[in-house]
Amino acid sequence: MIRKILLTLLLLIILGTLGVFYILSDKSKSALVLMTDFGVKDGAVAAMRGVALKLAPELGIHDLTHEIPTYNIWEGAYRLQQTAPYWAEGTVFVCVVDPGVGTERKSIILKTKANHYYVGPDNGLFTLVAESEGVEEVREISAANRLPNSQGSYTFHGRDVFAYSGAKLASGKIRFTEVGEAIPNNQLIMLDYPKPKFENNIVSGGIPILDIQYGNVWTNIDTQTFGKLGVKQGDMLNVKVLAKDSLVFQGLMPYVHTFGDVKEGDNLLYMNSLMNLSIGINMDSFANKYGVSSGNDWKVEITK
């Protein structure tokens, strides 16, 4: 009887030790999330996945999007910031929107104060996550963390540098301090863009992105800035949309919670899922109807 009890206890100890080992080893691995402007018509994304999985077959790889418009660094920066807050600490994002591939622009890994890692070109792609999450440290990817025998390739750093080094970091094969030499935080390339503001009883901001599927116009006017206007639900507001300071749209519309608060076909102002002010039409595309686009040339002004 005693022997059976001792054997049972020994088995429980072994199982417990294995469980602890599994938990600890699992903690050394993080999700790898890919974002590119490659599309999926060819094998570019599959090649990046192959490099990562060959290095670490157990790695969990996920897609943010591969439909960033080609060369559009700004949209890549926005989609990254839109999505990253919902991923766990330690997540490694491999981000490739890189019109300067193969030039002297740096290949980096950025660690934020939110404990996310961003792998990609130092070309402004990390502007918004750097602002929203805070910069902990930036390191330039060393030659030791490049896919072996790829030194002759200059045009596919997504595969040869970013996917490879990102997979090494996410799988725990290297620590962040082993990525390469540290770069001063203030040398990180940052994009310039219109900031939201309240001035002379006017709330204004940029149009960083469109809600592509539905044609809603997403501004970067946050709830705090918009709140300075002293608006309540149901108020009618005057909205101007400008491109390069030329008026594209002007009209009155209500500030409401959601699309169904107005009649089908009516315009509305609402807070989107990122809690930024947005313009839409119930069951239609505001962007298509009024010829509105996004980018640093586009601006919105709101008055009571």
C-alpha cells in the first residue's frame, strides 16, 4: 500500500515537473504576425511563412493584412496601430511596406513600452505605434540575424531579414538584446501628419484612412479633442471636408451613436471602433458619394 502511494506521489511529481517545464518553455514563444503590401497573388507571403516555420516549426503565424496599397507607408502605419493593441504582450509583428528596400535605410526591431516587437524597415512605418505605445528600445538587425546565404539578394528583405529575424525572436532562439546594436530612440524615422486640435471653437483633424469596405471617413479626432466642442448626442453639426485647403464637402449632420440612429441614406457623425470621430451614410458610401479620400492632404473641420 505504501509502495503504491509512493509511486503515485512520484508520478504526480514527474507530471508536475513536466507541466512546469511546458509552461515555462511555452512562455518563451510568442505569436508572429505578418503585415505587408505584397498581396497574395504570388508566393511572397508563403516564402516568408516558410522561412519562419523552417526555423521554428512550432511557431504560431498570423496575418494582419497583405492588402496595404503598394508603397503606402502611412496606411501600413495606421493599420498596424489599429490592430496591435489587441495582441498580447510579447507579440512580434513583421511589417513590410518598404519602397526603399535594399537602400541605406535601416532594418530594425522596435520594442515598445507595451512589450510589443515591431520588425521592419526604419521608414516611418512604426510612427503611430511608437507614439501610442511608447518606445522602449530600437535595435538594428545584424548580419548574424539574416537568412543564411541570402546576402546577394537586395529586394526581398521581407523574407531574408524581417521574417527570419522576427521568427528567431518570437521562437525564443534569440533575445532582443541579441538582435543587433541599439539605436538612439530619437533617431527612429517618424512621419509627419495633421494632428487633431481645438482652436477658435473649431475641432479639426486629418483623414488618415477610409473604412474601405463601407466608405466611411475615419478622422484622427479623438474623444477628448472632440469633447472640447461641448457636443451632446443628437446635436446637429457643421462639417467641412477639405483637400489641400479646397472645400470638397460642407453640410449639416447629427452626432449619433450608430448608423441606425438616422434614416437610410442620411449622413451622420459617430465615434468609430477606435474612438475617433468618423463620417458616414447609413447604408451607403460617404467617400464614394462625395469623392473623399485619405492622406496628409485631407482635413476635416467641425463646428456647432
